[in-house]
Amino acid sequence: MERQNYIPLIRLKMEKVMELPYSGGVLNEPKKLADFTQQVLGDADREYLLVLSVNIQCQPVALEIISIGGIDSAMASPREIFKHAIMSNAAGIFLIHNHPSGECRPSESDKAITERIRKAGELLDIPVWDHVITGSKERYYSFKEQGEIFGLS
């Protein structure tokens, strides 16, 4: 007698774990993204990698903490980053991470990961509109402002 195999029928869903204060409108300027990140992370002592999914009008759809790292890195794969974007039906994403040291210049690893994620976004038709690194309270680095990402204008 043949053994019957089964395929699990699943339903994926996102779960809202909290709501964060937000003044409304678009979040497409690096300074606004940096300020928002500061509100979320404060003076975190570890690196956090966040993905902000936005609709076509660049209004936030969802925010996810993708990775919490050590004092000098927070790694994530394109699969982890874009799962959130796909499930939230995002028109684009912003990568945001902090540098607890206060220095916001990207490392070579930051640059390589950004390019890898940007290329994955092209394949998925979910563009990476910027990658913002926050340092101390008033400092940030924007890949878009530096001409390293040509995303949303």
C-alpha cells in the first residue's frame, strides 16, 4: 500500500506588534528618515538594520527590524529584507541602520551589502530608494545624497 504524502497548506500574514508615532506625509528625505530612526532606536548600543516599506506615494506601509547585530555589524540577506516588502505590497523600500559609534560613514561591507540589496530589488521590481546610516543625533549618511543610489527623486 502506497503511503500518502501531504503538502502543508499555509497562510502567511504579518503581525503588527506596535505602532510608532509618525507625523504623516512622505518619508523620502534622508534627514526625515534619520530623525525617524533616532526616534525608534534612540541611543542603541548595537547595530540595528531596519526596512521601511513604502507605497507609491512614498508613505510608510510598514517598518521591520530585520537584524540586531553587535557593536559594528548587523547582517541580513536579501531574502530577509524583501520578504517584508513583498508581504506589505511595497512599491519601494528604504534601508536604515545605525552606527552606535556615532560615525555614520559606510564601511566597505555597508557599501557591498547595499549594492547587493539594490540589485535584488531590481530583480523583484521593488527598488531600494535609499540607504540611510545614522550616527550621532544630528548626523547621517545617505547613499542617495552621495550619488550611490539613484532611486526616488
